[in-house]
Amino acid sequence: MTLGALLGMLGGLLTASPVFAGRGPKWQLGSAEPFTLPALFCGFKVRVTFPVNQEFTKILKTADGSMTFLFTGAVTASFTNLQTGKTITEKMNGPGKATIGSDGSITEVHTGRNGPFFLTPADAKRFGLPTVSVTAGRLAFSVAANGVITSLSLNGHVLVDVCAALS
């Protein structure tokens, strides 16, 4: 599974509901729909839910067709190992910024407590990070239009290796 396919699966995290969220002009409460990660990531399926979603998104569109998503606020994610039932819950407070270019490429920068962050096993090995994690600090990455990660840096540390915590 490429990162592009995963981002497609997680599309609900990058959209904002049409409901005015009271945060200010153009800020909307972001959508956080539950989903199940395939066993590819941890060796077992992981259900991801969002018991608390107070993350707000502002979408900015440019003349060249690119879109920038600004994120702020807090999200709490719960991760459940579907084989054992073991669950962990993590708070994340961002903020972050994602730009989707008119060519389909993506550049993201997150600071604070970030997550959930997903990497295929090959990319996790390539960048020396867990496949599923919550991080602290500055996390920046770029993804080509074909879904290949072209750069990734973490100026901070991994708070939780989710797969290890659920094993």
C-alpha cells in the first residue's frame, strides 16, 4: 500500500465539515471518522477511533489550484488491536499544515504532539521510524503525486510506537 492509498483511506481526516465551528471565519470542525488499518502496518488489524475531536481546519485555495489545510486544536485517538482487544488512547494537539499541490503532491509540517502518523513497513525502515506512531516536535514530509515519500524529517521524538504498545 502506498502512502497515497493510505491518504485516500484517511481522507476524512483532511476534510472539514460544513458546520461553522465558532473558531473564527473559515475555521471548521474537522472530520475524524473511525477506520481499520490493515495488518500490513502492525502485523494485526488496528481499529482507530477518535473519542474526542476538537480539531479545527481552515482550507485555503490558491490560483494555481493547490489547497492548504491548516489544523489546530486537539484530537484524542484510540487504537485497538483487533486480535487481542488491547486499546491505548493518545492525545494529540498539533498544529499542522498540509499543502496539496495542483499536481497532487503533498507537503505537510506538524508541530507539538502529532498523530496518528502512518508509514508502510518499507518507508518505516527507510526513515527509521515506527509504522504507526504519535510524535512530538516538528514532523515534516513531502509526498510525490504518485504516493512516494520524497522527504521526511522528525526534529523531535516518537512518543508512542503504537504497534509495539498494542503487541
